[in-house]
Amino acid sequence: MVASGPDLSVVIADRRLPNPVGVASGTFGFGEEYADLVNLAALGAVYTKAVTPEPRAGNAPPRLAETPAGLINAIGLANPGLEGFLREKVRILEALPCPAIVNVAGAAEDDYVSVAEAMDTVDAVWGIELNVSCPNVDHGGMAFGTDPAVLEGLTRRVRDVCRKPLIVKLSPNVTDIAETARAAEAGGADALSCINTLTGMKVDIQSRRPVIPRGTGGLSGPAIRPVGVAAVWRVSKAVGIPIVGLGGITSADDALEYLLAGASAVQVGTALFSDPSVPERVLEGIRSYMVRERIPAIGDLHGYF
Amino acid sequence: MAGPETVVRGRSRITDHRTVARDYREIRCTYLDGHAPPRFHAEPGRFLTILPPHYPNPMIRRPFAYSDSWDEGFAFIYEIRGTATRDLADLEAGDVLDWMGPLGTGFPRPGSGERPILVSGGIGIGPIAYLARSLAEDGLCPLVVLGARDADRVPDLEWPDAAELRICTDDGSRGIRGSAPAALERRDADGGWFAACGPLPMMKAVHELAVESGRPCYVSMEEMMACGVGACQGCAVPMAAPSPEDGPAYERACVEGPVFSSRRIAW
């Protein structure tokens, strides 16, 4: 055991995550589904499935379509709702050996505010991630994340009821992500997750219909990694708050691209489906890189370009 | 009914890889450390996911129902359909598979006095063959109705002596002409306990026969999956609403399924 290894912790607002490698919302349920397969104690954070005020069944199947190095999903924010969360999921989060960050979504501003307010009183919730970038619902979702003025207003309303770390998850489906990033920061966000899925479509040429009944879904996986890295880099030049980078991370090298582009933490999502050991391997790979390159803390990875 | 006790990610060595019908292959493999992990119950109807051999091209694990499971290994039957299964078909004895399992909820057991009627269509053969052997080991005499497109696609498998086999093909090139449910008569349903795996219209027809006869029926649903462990909710199966004013409801093929009571499905 080396006493003076690199400092892998990440500070958001006034709180500290033990390490920079979390698991992305929507890919990890509420933390129990992967309990047999993932060393939960090694995670920097679990970002939960989105919670909305009311229970949601989700979209009609098929909800998935695989594309080159990518996966299109249109789950539709299926979740047990706020009451169901408080009744069934809080005890799971209480038992997690790592911080739990609850992803919050809604169809209207009041939805976000009511869920965020409730989360503020739950001890097992480390912080919240505001989902203003889901491309797979008819109301709300991405609409809140693409108009800077609307996003700033929403972030401010949530900020007013939430004392815990507030992370806003940005959509890449905008002309200039730096604008929405600045809006979220102005509204009081403590950090930004960057990026949610890209709008995508796969067409079944036999049926001559989109594979996903609603037409489009959200594209994730290695296919979007360069888009995510570029977005993190642009956002890092526009704001002064920490950035959580995600999109297509499958290895420590991928995660280091994000960290060098300006992220302070990362999330692993789609890669978990194929290889549940990715988060732990990413963390170990970041640690050995920092030891080898004599980099004392995550923040020292920033500023090279 | 078997619940998900412990999900394991493991590696196994292929010991036998053979063609069981045109485009259908069976892979048999043994655990690298010689025996199954503890609390490992890969009952009929449960499944495993296989990492595509050339991961990440393609990337997502493919689900396959167990066609057999024993202390030292397991087997599954697959159809060569796309890139991942074509790559799987290139593997040989000695090659190693990366799998996750056992996953999902399998078939329950028939009640005493019930006669199992197992209906397989196409690639549904794997779990149905496994179920037939397992029921025969319990002293039951299942009727197995095996549907295939044509004679070339009738799987070459060993069946227990206790099983009564009815083969049918869409083109009549072997056995009864027509789809598997057509080979069933009303009188077969007396005291019957139905289990079906195959194309949706086939399973629906079996379900309707079971409902008309007031007999239990279980079906194994196939859906595209991403995680296989219940986290992503990608493999939603539409459930019949308890009442008309209820909105749509879904269950996960990978946890609550793939085997469901056919009366729960929104056909």
C-alpha cells in the first residue's frame, strides 16, 4: 500500500466523491441489479434511473436497436414514481457502499421541483442529477435542456429547494452546448454531466419502418465518444464548475480523454452491458496512469489544451 | 419457480459445436474451473448472454436459452441470424466463451396429474428440448410438438423415451403439414399443461387453445436485450392490463421473464 498515491477524489459543491468513476443513469437501475457483477464499493457514484413524480411504464417495445459501436434506446423514463422510489428504492440506496446520485426528470417544471425537494430530505441521496436531456419522452425531457433561458429558470427553481449537490445533465442535441452549460451554471448548478444521448434512428428496410416505434431514440456507446469529448472540452472553456464526462467510455484510456478534455469525473454506461467490470478497470487504469505520469490529483489533468 | 439467485459472469471452454439443423447449431461447453459456481440453477427456460466473439463489433451480449445444464457445463442452441451468431458459428472446440448467467425466470413445473404439452417453433427448440428431458427425469411423459419451416430445419436431437414426439413442417416436407399448434387436437388439451417457445403467432395459438380448454399455459418471450439483468428495461414485454382504464404495463423479459403465464401477455 503506497501511502501517498494520487488523490482520486472529486469535489462537487462542498461534498466529495471518493473517486471519479460512476455508472450512468438508465444503465444501472437503482444499484441492486448489478450487485452480483459489479464491485459497488469501487464506484465513485451510482447515478440512478430517472425518477418522475408519477410512475411511468415506459415506451412500447422495441425499445432498443444496435448500430455500429452504438445502441439506440427509447425506454421512456420507465420508473416507479416518487412514492414508489421512497417506498422501494431508498432502502437499496441506503445499503450502497458508494454515493447515490438520483436522476430527476419530469414533464413540467413543477415535476422537477417536487422530486428534487423530496430528494433533499433523503439521507441516502448524495446529490441529484437533473435530466433535462432525455430524447425519448413526448413532454419535458430534452425540451428543458435545449433552450438556455428555460434551462436557467428550471435550474434556479430546483436550486431553491435543493441544498444537495445539483448536477445538470446536458443534451448534445443543441447548436452550441456552451450556451446551455452557461445557463445551467447561471441557474445555480454545482456541476454538469456531459453528454446525454444523441438523437438517432435505425430503419428496418424490410418493414420500411423505424425499428423504434416512436421513430427516434437516444444513441449511446463508443460511437458517440468523440462527440462527448468535444462537448466536455467546449463546456470546460465556458464554465467554472466541475464537469462529469460520459458517452462511450469502455476503458481507462477513454476516460482519460474526457478528464484531459476538462472533466473532473466520468460515468460508464452502455459498456456495462457487455462488461460489468469496466468501471473498476477504468478506475484502476486512471490510478496507474496518474502514478506513472506523476499526476497528484484529477484537477492536474486539466489545462493541457 | 426459479428466481435469480446469483448472477455470474464466467468463461467456459467449448467442447462440442455441432449443426443440429440447417442454420441451427448447438454449443456445449465446460466451466474453466471444472464445475458450476455455487447456487447456480440454470433451469429450463432460463438463459445466458454471450459476449460477441469479436466484441465490440458488435457490442451487445446476445441472449440464448439454455438447452442443457449439468454440474460441469451447459449447452445452448442458436440460429445463425446476424453478425454475432455468424461469428459464434466460426468458433471451435477449445475456444472460450464469455457468458453471464443464469438469467431470468424459467418454466414452472406442472401440477400433479397434469400432462405436459410442449410446443416448439423454430429456434424455440433449445429450452423446449431441455424442459422435455427435465420433465422426463421427473417421471412425466411430455407430448412434444416440434414445428419447423421444412425438413432441413427439424433439429436432430435425442429425445427421452418417455416423450411423445409430433413433428410438423410448414411445407409438409416432414411430419404433419402446418404450424405446430395445428398438430394439436382439442382432446390433447384434456389435463394438459402447456409450454411454448417460438414465433409469436405460434405461441398465441397455443395460448388460445389453452384458454379455450381452461388449461395453464406458459410462453417464453423473445425481446431485444441490452443488460440482461433488469437494469436497462430495454426488453419490455407488454402485459395485459388488469382493467381497460389501466394504461400499458410491461415486465422485463430478462427478470420477470422470459417465461410468463400466457394469460398475462397483451397478445
